[in-house]
Amino acid sequence: MKPLPEKTCAACGRRIEWRAKWRDCWDEVRFCSARCRRQKPGPEAEAAGRMILAMLAERKSGATICPGEVARKLHPDTWRDHMEEVRSVARRLVADGRLVITQRGQVVDPSTAKGPIRLKLR
Ligand SMILES: [Zn+2]
């Protein structure tokens, strides 16, 4: 059987690991989990995506930003509640080829990176 194309979750932006139960419906699979299916990205996620790209466009080429800067700019009082949303949006932008995620200056795999990350235009 030929390998199936890789997919990225439409909510969290992590790689979706293929499961046998998806054999006949892989084309329709969009989310990695029931939790992600319930947390479909909405207008706030769209705004976060635009803000990430706008903030990076304002900086010098090769500059990085922290997801927290994006969350603070959009939600000054409740930014902590929006960190995972910003990180999810960033992972999806990596899948779209717009960004890379770095740790200590090295590009990392968004699906497995743990701890603080920084965002950089690709
Ligand atoms: Zn997911």
C-alpha cells in the first residue's frame, strides 16, 4: 500500500497520525481528535494569524517573535487564555509554508516541540 499523504490538524496544527479506522475516509479527516473537532478555529484564530504575519512583517528580516507577544497585543487582559490558540495558529502557518517555529535558534518540528517557541517568517 502506498503511503498516504501527511495531514495537519485543522485546529491544533499538529501532524495527524494515521489510524487504521481512517483507512476508507482519510480524505475527509480534518482533525486529530474529538477535542480538536470541538475547537474549530474561529474569527479569533483568524485574527491571531493575521497579527503573527503583520508583527513579523514589521520586524527586520530573520527576526523572531514569541507567541506571547501576539496574544498580549490581541488580548491585553486575558492573553494567557489565548496562548494555545496562538500556538495552534502558528503551527498551521508552518504547515502552510508561511512560518517556521524555532527553539534556541534552531527550526523545530511543530508537532513535537515542547516548551517556549519563537516564530519566524519562512
Ligand atoms: Zn488537533
